[in-house]
Amino acid sequence: MCGIAGIWRKDRAVGAADLTGMLGSMVHRGPDDEGQFTERNIGLGMRRLSIMDVAMGKQPYYSEDHAVVAIFNGELYNYPALKALVEAQGHRLRNHADGEVLVHLYEEYGTGFVEKISGMFAVAIWDRKRRRLVLARDRIGQKPLYLWEQADQLVFASELKALVAAPGFQAAIDTEWIPAYLSHRFVPAPHTLLKNVTKLRPGEILVMHADGRRQRQIYWEPNIVDPQNAYDITYWADRLDGLLNEVVTSHLVSDVPLGIFLSGGLDSSLLAALTAKNLDRPISAWSAAFPESYPGYDEFAWAKKVADAFGLPLHRVEVDLAITPERVKELAYVLDEPMADPTVLPLDGVARIAAQSQTVMLSGEGADEIFAGYAGYGEAASLERIRQIPRSWRRLWAAQGWPGSKTLARAEQPMAERYRGVGYTFSTDQMSRLLMPGISSADRPDIVEEYWSQHAAISDLQAMQGFDIKWFLPDDVLLKADRIGMHHNLEVRVPYCDHEVVELALSIPLALRRRGREDKRILREVARRHLPGPVVHRPKQGFPTPLTSLLGGKLSEIAWDTLMGTRASERGWFQPQAVERLLNAMGPDQPNVSRQVYALLMLELWVQELVENGSQRVAHPNPYYTVPASPI
């Protein structure tokens, strides 16, 4: 696991000094080693967190004749098969680190090398004969890659912080995408909130030619079509059970300590069960816990039931100790992009403690998006039943304002207007009252509009899941896991996000995904084979974060001071009276308002900490904080 960075220039030289600041900003992604390659107009660099072949797996990687150079961030889970493939073609590997096969795959298959890989990765390859640079990102978007593009230069890096440290970079906000952030709680790829900076999309490859031509191509994306099959629940459970066992086994390979985040929910518990089945030694489990002062937010008792069932040493982390105003401000910088997902707060606390003894952690992230676990997905079937009522009756009912009129109105809305994703934060009307005149009110980028146009004729549930897999998963869930994990020198692996698992899940008939309140039906069917019954059937809780209590308590002052402060008001983005109304409206019966305030808070803190103070932060990074753990 690493952080990578590089500079391509059309007519100017690149030297090692040009990469120094960029690599220095990502020491947290790779504290063990650094490697560079510079030649004429190209510079490649990386920071390494040693996972495989700790002693010998140094980067950059070179082909036998040194004509191909590669740097790599991630894990290739089908490395044994790839190693056998390139060796059968006559190549000889110098070490046992998985990334070395990349140069040989490129020699044999050109840019098609990405289709041979199964894993999480961001790759940069320099072809010295063709003088071309090839960048690629994994299919689901587990590993990031940012691009700063100019006519005669391309700069790339695993984190925005590295671009801030690049020679000549001036961070400036692109206000056009503020409404998109407010709507989704993230900015959908390929866009970012920085001018001239984009993200390589999941499953995308970019080729930079010697004359400056750029070619961007999507080599994989999820197949968002309605399933056409009649197989029963046992058939799908058998297929998923076999595939998950293979995928989990491939994710357990590590030359350094391996652990698991365990909440006691269905997803992480099944992962723990499959890990215990396919690994010949117990691994440590780590669970985030809240004290009794936050009633209803502590799942530790469930985590302990699962840990005891499979003989896993379990560590309890009181994560509320780590949630402080100072840490929230720091996280706005750590996350790299503004992200209004409050689950980052407990994740940060438990990751910090786990990192004291582990280097690799398994996580159940992604299962809700992939197997239709969110409650919001259940609305699709409910509204479909309502649409069966004659429209004239529905209109009459709504005109009278009788109970249920709002639900009838939602049933009338096309999916493209109704659904903004799992992270939905502000409605269009709410944004119109919040934004100052002159700030764009378009809350969806063209690429999102195109998605809904292309999928207007398919079922609501399939379209909703497709949107979340294409954007919410990589731009929120996986971004959070990558930044928090790497900030604490942890590699976080997410087996549910294997592309074959995603492909299988999207092929499951809609009726077998959800039925009433029964979510993730196929995954639960698999879980029945491996887990105690009470764990399988417990209601979904998610990763609990008592955001309303936090914003009404220890985070109240930073919210008011930041959002009503001079720096925020002088930007001219939001109506001060509207922001103040939101702050005053926060309370235990207004969870939506708390999410909205948190979104505004993280945006403003991100601007202050990364955009305005980023260059100083890169030069003088803050030391990590410490929180005590309680082993059980």
C-alpha cells in the first residue's frame, strides 16, 4: 500500500526536487520507504507502506530491459494467477511484491493490462519507448487518483494534499460544484471542488501521449440493467457463498499483522465468520463503542457475541474520546475533499487504536450499496404499489391534503428528480434559500444527468443502487476508508467491493434483494449458514454516530464559531440568516438539520485547513493524537 505521485511536462524537464514536497505530504500513506524515477520530462514517485515482501518489494518497478517503469498503490488479489501468467510468458520476477507483475502485463497486453487485474489499485506506467504515460484506477474506485491538468503539464497524486504541494499549484475553489456537494454530501467524480483538478473515475484509464494528446477511457463499469432470470434464492445464495469464500481468502494474504473492524452487524459479522473459516489463525477484532451517555449507539455487545463465537480477540475503543473540536478540524484536512459523512468520526477513533498493533484491516464497507441494505431502497417498492392506484384518485387525495399526500407526491416524481443518493442532504428548494445569488443552483453534474437519462426505463431499485455504486460508494464510503486508514498507516481491505461480487449482486432479481423490511435477502441467506441466528436477524443499525448529540454538545461551539465567523461570511456563498436558522433549529427531533449543519461545517473547515492553509500544513504536519484502548 502506498501513495503515488508524478509530473509529466510536454517541453520542460522534471527533477527529483519537483517531487519532494508531493511525496513529503504523503508520508502517512507510506512511512516505510520512498522511491523515485525521473527522466527528461517525466517524474514518478511513491511512498511505501510495506505489506507484501517487506524487505525486497521496493518501487518503482522495471521491466527486464528497463523500457517500462511503474509505480503502484493498492493490492492485486489475483497476484498468484498473474505471477504464473507472466512467468509462463518468459518473464522473471525479482521479488514477491505483487506490483512487479504490472510492468510485464503492460509489455504483453498494452493498456489492456487492467482487464487482467483483480484488486484495488491506482497505477502509473511510463513507457520509455513510446514516451507515453498510462494512469489507471480500479473498477470500483477503492484507490484514488487526482489529476491537475494544464495544456503542457499533467500532475497526478493519490491525494489532493500532494497536488497542493506540487510546484506552481494554486488552490482555488470551483463554486460551480458547491450545489452538487450540498445535494450528495460529496462531489461526484470526475469533478472536485478545486479548479482544474479532477478525479480519475473508477474503472478509467488515461493515456498521455508525447505530443500532449490525452485519451480517457472507461474499461469497466457496473451493468445497470434489470435482471432477466428466474433462479431461486438457494441458487443465488450458493453462488454468493462460494464467491465470498474465494474473495475473502484472497484478501487474507499479508506479510504483516491483519485485523478486522467488527461492529456485530450482519456485514462485518459474516466477514469475521468467513475469515475464521479460511484462515488458520485467529485475528484481532476492533469495535467502536459509545458510552451510556449516548443511548442506542453502542453495538459492542453484538460484536462480542460474534467474536466469542469465532474465538477472535476483541478490543473495545471508546470512540467518543477521540471526537473533539480539534480532531474534527484536523479531519477536514485529512479527508482531502469536503465530505459530510459523520461516520468518519467513530471510524477515525477505532482506526487510530487498531493501527497501534495492526497494518491491514478488513472492513465490511460496501455491502449496503451492493446488496440493497439501506432503508431508502425499500421506498422503491412502496411507491411502485402506490402508482397502481388510478392517477385521478391520487390527485384527488393530494388536492384534499389528506394524510399520505406527500407520499403520493413523491410517487409522481420521476426517479431522476426524486433520488439524490444515500447521502442526500439538501433539497433543491432548501439550497435555493441557502445559496447567495450568483452561486450556481445546478445540484447535479452533467455526468449524473446523463446517468439518469440513460437509465430512465429500468426499475427504481436497480437505478438507485447503480447510482450509489457508481458515485456514493467510491466518492464517500471508500474515500473515507482510504483516507482514514492511510492517515493511520493502515491498509483497509473491503472484500464486498470486489468487482465480481458487485457483478453478481446486480444480477440478483429485485424481489430477492428486498421484501418489505427484509433487506439484503441473499446475503442474509448466506449468513444463516455461518452465523448465530440472532446476529442474522437483528435489525440494521448502520455505523452509529450520535451527530445530533455531538453538535448540541461538544461540537456546538466549533459549529457556531466556524459557520458564523468572518471567514465564512466573507466568502459570499450562503445567506447568513439561513445558516443561523439552521444552527438554531438543531435539536434531538431534527436529525436532518444536524446533517445539514455538519455538511456546511465540514465544507468551511476544508476550505480553511486544506485550501487556505494547505501549503503550510504540508510543510509542517500535525502529530497524531492518542486515545487509550480497552482490550476485552
